[in-house]
Amino acid sequence: MTAPATGRRCRHAFEAASVHANGDVVCSIIDGRGEYVLGNVHQSSLHDILRGPRAEELRRLVVSTDDAYCRAVGKTCALKTLPAPPGEVVHTRLRFLAIEPTTTCDLRCLSCPIRDIAGDTSWRDAYADGGMAFAAWDITRRAKQTLADGVQRVLPATWLRPVPERSRAEALLLRGRMPAGRRGTLPLDVVCRVMDEAGPQVERLDFFNYGEPFLYKPLVPALRHARQALPRAVIAISTDGQHVRPETEAALVDERLVDCLVFSVDGVDEDTYQRYRIGGTFARAWAHLSRAAARAAGTPVRVVWQYVVFRWNDDDRHLDRAMAMAAELGVPIWFDFAHTWGRSERAPDDLRRVAFNLRPFTALPGEPRQQGW
Ligand code: SF4
């Protein structure tokens, strides 16, 4: 399609697809709620969904605003960073595929949507899990969403416009609770069919989104199929590291079923780790990361330590200690600065010295991400 003269666009609406564990197809991880669903793989082929009118409309919506606001989801998008020059011809070949095999997760990380998707935490858990500041934020958020749902129930249907037609204020104020039916697990045959339909030209497969991929029982056969169906794809998995069993890890590394295995371990000890990763332990995540790093040493499989930076683990002592531990283990470390509740308040210039360890395409606090990722 030809983009009109606007400021910027994302790449995901044009070149990517993200399949949720309930089968819904959305643009990217930004639409974790399933606000703008293109179709569902239980009902249609991925090919038909990405060629359908919803997908075309999504691309029009993205380029209809010249800032980072995306009308499809009714909020600003950190991935809308690519310049969209007048007359640009944007190809819509599927290059990047994300599959969320399951929303099942062992952890209830503080500001992760899994808390809403799983539906088993409430405002009552907020204080115990995150203290007074988190409870204040979480209760306010939940109250506003419940109020928005109530308003939408009583307003006449003719007054309620779809999200893309709402003003920005309306979209914000009327965003309710996580849609019912967001959680699920994709059957193996559906996962395999989606990979076949995606086609061999796919350049990257992220076999994760929300939920813990190592809790997906048919993980190994799914990845074996991915290797055959998507021969050119770089395959990546991101895990919290709590449930990486030796036999699964052996299959992934020895059969080279993944190219990149990312362990998200956000701290250097139990205090810094358990502040956010509710239900996990640093000791277990670190033990599994260490074992996987040893297993993958000398193979093409890249094991990476991802460290999401919050205000309780962003001290120079923490960051220096993490870099030293990563060097000792022989793995790269990626710092990824959180944008949600608990985000680091340090100035980017104070953090510039760790910029070479940033997760690719991400940025220091307050700075834009790179190249539409
Ligand atoms: S701008 Fe963001 S939210 Fe909108 S379609 Fe692109 S990736 Fe999705």
C-alpha cells in the first residue's frame, strides 16, 4: 500500500503478526489486550486474516495519525517510530511472526498483563505483592477500568463508537478490564498449521508473548515443526527461567531448535528480583540460566540474560554487579528499561555507560526505541 504524507508508522502492521493463545491475531505485543483483532486462527487461515479487510484497515489507521498515537488500539505505541515519507510504498509480506503458545504462567509479575489475563489476582493482592505504592496504582487502575465497563453497559449502543473512532480522551477513559476470553493455550496442530500458513519466507519467529513458554507441554514438537516450516527464521524464546527442565533444554540446544534463548532475570539477588517477579526465586532462575549457558557453550544457540530495569534494581551497584556476573558466566546481558509502573527514574545521561548493554533496539529512559522494534 502507499502511505499518505504522515510522520511515522510501525513495521508490525505491515510485516508482522502476533497470534494470541486464544487464536486471535493482532499486530504485536503492544496489543496485549486484543483491542484490534484481525481474525482468529481457529476460524480462518493466517493468510486470509492478513489479506483481509481488518488488516488493510489497520494499516490505514496506523498512518492516519502523524505522531505515536495508534487509533487501532487507542493509545500511543512505542513501536511507531519508522519515518513514513510521502508516497512510501510499504510491502506487506509477512516477515516476523510471534506465537503465544499459552497464557499459563507461574509468576504474577507486578505490572504484567498476566495478572489480568489469569484473573486470579485482585486489588486485595496488590498490597501483599507490591506494597502501598503499587496497591495505590493498581487499585486506581482497576477502579477506573471497572467504572469504564459500567459506563459502557449503561450507555445506549448507538453512543458507543468503536475504539478507532473514539477521541483520544474517550479511548483512554473507556478502556475497560481485560476482555473475557483472552487466556488460552493453542493446540499443537493449530500452532503447526499457523507456521505452515506463515510460509518459509518468515525471517523471525518469537515463540513467546505473555505466558511462560516452558509451561507449554508440546514445546519441543512445536519447535521441531518450526524448524521445518520456517527454515529461514531466527527462532527465539523468552522465559522467566523458573521451569526450564534439563531434558527440554537438552532438546532445544542439542537439536538447535532455537537460535536465541532469553532468560528474563531482573535483579542480582532475591531482594532485587522478587520485588517484581512475584512467585519466583532468583536462585532458581539463576541456576537454570547457568545450566543452559553451560549446555549451549560452543553451540550456535545464544543464551542471553535479559535484565528489566526498574527503580529498585537500577543502582550503579546493581548494574555493575549484573555485568560482572554475566561476564563471569560468559553470556551477554541486555538491559531493558521498563516503561510501566516502577520504571527507573534515573536520567539517561547517568546511564549512558551501560547503553552498549541495552536490549537491541530499546532505549534509555525517555529516549525513543530504534527502527520500529
Ligand atoms: S502502531 Fe503499534 S499498536 Fe498500532 S498497529 Fe503498529 S505496532 Fe500495533
